[in-house]
Amino acid sequence: MEKPILSPDFTMEDLHKLREYNSLRHINMSTDDLVADINKGASEMQEQIEQMRKDKGQAAHMTA
């Protein structure tokens, strides 16, 4: 199954697409593989959040 394309507004339909996509990806994974996959995604998301915070902080300093 291909990764779903999400709308810019992130609708309920998008949420359903993501849940189905992840369910089909995870259905045959062992518990250890599932936890590793979730941790990898969480680490990537944490990096994105930290970068957004850093960018926001730099933008605030530039406008001040």
C-alpha cells in the first residue's frame, strides 16, 4: 500500500487514510518491530518539532 496523500486541511478522511495505512503496515509486524517503527517515527517527529521551534525563535528575533 502506498503512503496516503493528505489534504492541507487534514480532514477526518485523512485521519482514516492514515489509520488504515498504518494498520496495514503494522499487521504482520512483531511487537519488537512495531515498537521500533513507532519509536523511529516519534524521533523523526521530535526532530521536526525542535527545528520548527528553532526556526520560530529565529524569526521572532529577526522581527524584534
